[in-house]
Amino acid sequence: MPQIHTLLTTHHKYCDELFSTAEEAAHRGDWPACNAACERFSRETLAHFDGEENLLFPAFENATGMSMGPTQVMRQEHVQVRELLQQMNIAAADRDVVAFSGVAETLLILMQQHNMKEENILYPMCDNALGASDLGDNLAQRLKAS
């Protein structure tokens, strides 16, 4: 079974590629391609957050008793990313390269910091707490399917 860390880090990289595609299209002025890439990026990012918030974080919190630790910080950052996704999609729909670029830059910095914390701190903690059990295997499969 794939470890939680490997599975979710791979999905981060996929989302990064979608984000890059949207940025490249905006800078080319290809707004139909930008809007399509933004939609795919938003859908995948929100699905990723849903898997973490509805499956991974509760399982980790139940296994460790930590509810106000790293998962709380990640939830707060998810709220920030959701707000920026909305702003980015509006800028793309408006074909506003200046607004799009500003939001995209802020979003990129936040995502890089967020992903680094998950990949270097939270996901290894999740693998340690959940990964060696049937619960961890089941959770990884459920995350993969979400």
C-alpha cells in the first residue's frame, strides 16, 4: 500500500503542474486555456483538502490525541488557499493578467510553505501514527480514491 506521505506528496506535485499550466496560459494571454487549467487546479486542490480534512486529519487526531497541533494550522491555511483560489479564478474569468499574476504569486508562496510543512512534518507524523496499521492502509486507499 502507498504510504500517506508518498501518496499526498505525489498529488501536491500534480497540483503544482496544473498551477504552472494556468500561470503559463495567463502570461500567454490564452484565457480559455487559463480558465480550464484554473478550474482543474481548483478542483484537484479542493479534493486534496477534502481528503485531508475529512479523512486524514480526523484519523491522525484520533490516533495521537492532537487536535490543536499541526492539523489545526493546516486547516487555517486551507481557508487562505480557498480564498486565493476564488480570487485567482475571478481574475482569470476577467482576463486580468495583473490581478491574476498578483494572486498567483501570493498563492504560490503560500502553497510552497504549506506543502513543505505537510511533506516534512505532518505526513511523516501521519505515517508514523497510522501507516503501519490496517487503518493506515485503509486510509491511504480512501485518500487515493477521493
